[in-house]
Amino acid sequence: MEVSDVSEPGMGRMWKLNQRIDQPMDDEAGRIAGIETRKEIPFRVLLRFAFQSLGIVYGDLATSPLYVFHSTFSGGIEGDGDLLGVLSLIIYTLTLIPLIKYTFIVMRANDNGEGGTFALYSLICRYANINTIPNQHPTDQELTTYSRQTLEQSSLAGKTKEWLEAKDHRQNLLVIFVLIGTCMVIGDGILTPAISVLSSVGGIKVIYPSISNDWVVGIALGILVGLFSLQRFGTNKVGWFFAPAVFVWLLFIGCIGVYNIVKHDLSVFRAFSPHYAIHYLLNRKRDGWASLGGVMLCITGTEALYADVGHFSPLSVQIAFTVLVFPCLLSTYMGQAAFLMKYPEKVDGAFYKSTPESVFWPIFVVATVASIIASQATISATFSIIKQSVALGCFPRVKIVHTSQKFSGQIYIPEINWILMVLSIVITASFRRTTQIGNAYGIAVIIVMLVSTVLMTIVMLLVWRTNAILVMLFAAIFISVELTYFSSMLFKVDQGGWVPLAIAFVFLIVMYAWHYGTLKRDQFEKQNKVSMGWILGLGPSLGLVRVPGIGLVYTELTHGVPSIFSHFITHLPAIHSVVLFVCIKYLPVNTVPQEERFLIRRIGPKDFCMYRCVVRYGYKDLHKRDEKFEDNLIKHLAHYIEEISLMENHSQSDEDSPLIVPQMRPGSFYSPSNDFPQTILHNTELEVESTLELSNCSLTNEESVELVSPHNWRGTHVRFSSPIINRELQEDLQFLFEAQKLGVVHIMGDVIVRAKRESNLLKKFAVDYIYAFLRRICRENSAILNIPHESLFNVGQVYYI
């Protein structure tokens, strides 16, 4: 458990000593709150995003008309009343769930532009102390993107918070609930390509009934391989390629829908009366109830509206749906119903059969392309939600590639992409028909929707502090509707519906085992951190030879000295002249602004040359290969040394080092716009000379101090002509620069986690086998952080949890 700032009874002098020389960074975090200002998206970019979102977000939803009526009336249409009843159900389902729930309500709960199950979970975690996220600290609440308000205990939000925090099992159930939703999104990413591609390619049998189904399946498999191979080019390029096709597809189905309504039967407008939907369910009873599984397919892909919003912006996704997607979907469903009112026997393949012969082949080509694009929505959503779960410690580490230099939400995960491809191909080749795949698909979709509704209810209570009556109304309407559809899907578990349940079960075991092992490892490190009194007892040399250079010791601790450090200095005779404990932590926010990312303070006396740096990221942030993390770290450390030196000299006190945040701002030794020292201190006269290359740091007399940054940073030669800058500060910076120049070594713990002997069998299986296996096959931390192999030093340890 992390130590608080206030002394407790029974604590000894050693505890007070630890608190005195290694304090949390509360003041540092407070100094940088409010730096980031949110930028508005220009209207031109907003329209561009709305257009691109057609290809990424709406492909699945837009191709649902290919198979909805066929799946609903698999046994045939018995009368016009049944047809009008199903059409009425489709109209109100589209209106209630995609339009009202997701577009106008859930979309407002985006986490600074990021959507998905974990975005809702992160919002809840910021307002309640959820112990399932490691390394939380009150200073995290000072972040600009944290967006948290104080809750009164007597309010409904305060009582909800208190209820959620009271029992650990409630928090664990919340995590499991979120993981189930995440697993079902992954299932969507597997099933969507299978059903979309197979249903579109199957349209060729309308013209050529004699063609073998083996050919249809073979063509579908070839398309699936091509689709997943395109993912490496990224959302931006794929979006520009796919968006025009979906735009044309929506216009085609909208116009054909109007054509069929006018030509065949205008009476389909009667379906806007809910009377027909109620009459259909009461009249058909069990068969009508079971057919709801087919109706529910009209909203497949809806979860992508929210999950993929991070690739664009909430407003752009809302514009695209309300202006184009929703009207075109209503038109095509009504048009197919009008056609079936006249030709009820043609319900099998109703979409293609209702298409005029003169435009059949253009529609077939566009439908095939659109079905490929339909898969893009759930594939992109899967990438986004896995990135979020990795950052929050709920999924093994995987390679995450940013495919756009401008928009950080556009990512590609190679390992997940190929897993989705293989499973999608296996399901397509095994089932061979859309009916069973549709049954499997429906269960996955409706479970995701139920999860989002429950989480959204908590968000409305806890975060939005909505009126209790409105919250109950929201929950009652949408949970009852979604439970109704879910109950109808239970009839089809043995008809293919078991597939998403099996996929979710496997991924749930993987994710929960990883999450459990990560939390237990974090708890072990906190309980076994080294006493600062022991460190001080070693003296400034730490009882070792201090060799030139900088040692970056990576740890999960935000406070205290990690056990790997004691293990390191116990078995090796030397340590670097500058030691920096680096904690890289991910917070339940979508992003941490660059200005608020680094928190640095000194540990122990000055001559120990030991520092701590907490580097904070959001679940949307990522270390990039072109990001000079090491250089940025040293720059911020130089800022800290500068500012703490000035404050200590100003106060002329021997007390503890003040808490400073090394901000990149004018008037500091470094500026984000330049990679060279450039401070103006007090009334210092600054002389700037042009230079081509800066290579080292030299000291001159007291009247003229020349500071030049290391590593050949190109820029401007800066000369200070003032006696105010003291020689001690110069020597400190010179020492740091020389240490960096001589080499930086990254020291990481290569930890093996084992369950204690007295642990029960379930815990031993989860930790010793599942978690250990996942750690062996997942990417190393050094690869995730892009640490050069030649600069890496691993310290082996075994943790018994």
C-alpha cells in the first residue's frame, strides 16, 4: 500500500526519514494543471472526417440490408401483416438504438474524443477509486484531460461512488463485465468479415443458380485474405479508399428503396405505426419471438459508431449517420418490404431480387466492395479497444503501429489482425452459409450493447449526475429492449450461437489472467520496496564504484525504491554516476498532454545523484519509434536541476529539495521548440551566436558562461554574460551532460511471477501456467518502449505472489 503524506501513530523515525527524502509529487503535478487547451476541429476537417467515417464506421451497418429479411423469414412470409410487423420492428429498432442511444446519448460520453467500452470504464474509474487499475495517485487528478468534478456524499452520484467502492467484489465484477464486452467486440471483428463477404458474394447465385457453393466460399475466402492484408496501410488510407464506395452504396440502396416503394406498394408507410410490431409479436408468439434474432441484425455494426469514434471525432460520426446513413437505411428496408408485399415467395435473396435488372451488375460489384468495407468497421473497433485494454493492463503487450502522423487514434495491430483473419477464414469455411454465422453474430452484438447500456447507466449516475428519473428511464427502455433481443438469440445457441460464446470465453481467460497477474505483481513490488534508510546507510557511493554514465532503472513504483535496485547493487560492484528511477504508468484517460507527461524529483541528498521520474500516458498514447524518449527525459531532468538549484540558492536553506515540475516553457534551459539550452535568468544579458553544430558543454569564467547541449543537437549557440549563474549549477549540468554523453543504460526487471506454495489450485493454474505462458509469448517491455538492445540490462528476479 502506498504511503500517505501524513504521519500515523506507531510510525518510527525511519518512516519519517523515508517520507522526508522521497515524497510523492503532489506539488509538481499541481503546478502543471491546466496547461493543455482543447483545439476545435475546423469545419472543413469535420466534413472530411464525416466522409471518411463512412468507410470505417458505417460499412457493417450499411450492408445489413443484404441479409436481414432472409434471416428473419427463414421459414417464409405468411401474410402482409407479418411483413409490416417486421418492418415496424426494424424501423423502431434503428431509431431507438443506433439513432437515439448511440448517436445522441452514448456518443456524448466519449473520453476526450475516444469511444468504446474502455472509454466508459475509464470515466467511471476517474470518479470512483477502482483498485483494479495499478499505480493510481491523487496527483493524476490534476491532469487537464482528467476532467473530474468533486462529488457530494449526500448526492446520488456520491452514494453511487460509495456503493461501488465499498466492496472489492463489486469492482471485480465491473472489470469482468467490461472484459466480457471487450471479448464480444473481438468476436465481432471475427464474425463481421465472414457474414458480410459471404452474403455479398452469394448474390451471384441469383443470376447463376447452378454455381457451386464451394466457388462462392472460395471467392469469399480470397476476399477475406485481401481485406486483412490491407489493414497495414492504416485507417487514413483505407478510409479514403473505402469511403467513396460506401457513399455510392448508400446512394444506390436509398434510390432503389424509393424506386421499389413507388413501384410496388406505398402502403409500407403504415409500418411507422408500432401497432403492427406489437400485433406481429402477439400473433406469432414463440415463432415471432425467435424471429427477433433476424430483426436484430439490422443494427449489427452499431457498436462501431462509438468504438471507432476515436479514429475521427464524435460530431463527424453524428453528422454522417443522421444526414446520410439513417435515411438511406430506412429507404432500403421499406423498399424491400414493398417488393415482398407483391412477391413474398422471393424472400430468399430479397435484396438482389428487388434490384432492377438494368443495374444488377453495378449493384453486385458495389455490394461486394461494400461488404468488404463492412468488415473494416469492426476490425478498426477491435484495434482501438485492444489498444485501450493493453494500456490499462487488461491484455498482453502487443505491437501497436500508428498509421497516421497527424491522428494518434488511427492504429494497426499486426498480431491481432492475423488472428482475426485466421479465425474468420475458419468460420467461413466451416459454416459455409450466412444463417448460422448470423446467429453467432447476433449474440455477440447484443451482448456488447447490453454492456454499454449498463456502463452508460453508471456514467449517467456518477459522471453526468443526471436526474434519477431520467437514468431509470434510460436503463428501463434500453435494457428491456436489448434483453428482449438477447432472449430471442438464446433459441439459436445450438445453431451457431455458441461460436461467439466460445471465442469470448477464451479471450476472457486470457485477459483476466493477465490483469490478475499484473495487479498481483504491482502489489508485490509495493510491499517489497526498499527502505530509503537502507539506501542512505550505503553513503553517496552506495557502497559501490560509481561509474560515469546514466542508469535508468524502470519500475512500477511511483514512490519508493524498487526491489530490483537492491538486487542489482547486491550482485554487481558498480552503479552509474546518475541514477534515475523511471515509472511509466498509463492512466484512465485517453491522452496525457506532452507538457504534463513528466514529473521529476530528487531522491535523497544531492550528492547521491538519484532522481525519480514518473512518465504518464493515456490509453490512446503510444511510444513511437521516432520519439526521442531518452533525450526528452534528460532535458526534463536538466530543467529540474536548474529550477531546484535556483530555489535552493534563493532560500539559502539546507531543507529538503522543493517539488518542481520541469516545464518546457520560455525562460528555462530547454524549450520544446529548440533542442538547445536557452535560459534568461533574472536580468541576464543573452548573446546569441549562429553555429552549425553543438557537441559538448564547456565552462568559461564567471562573467561569461557558455552552455551547449550534448549529442550534436543542431541549433543556436547561446552565451550568458552574467555572474548570477553560479558555478555549482554549471558543474551540475556539466556533470549531467557528460554522463549522458558517456552512455545511458536502461535497467529493467526480468521478473518471473510464481504463485506461493500455499495458493489454491486455481490461482496456481492462472499464475504459473496461463500468466507465465502469456508473458513468454507477448512482446517485451523493452520492445514496447523502443529501448535499444545494446543499452538494455535485465535484472532477473522471482516474485512469489
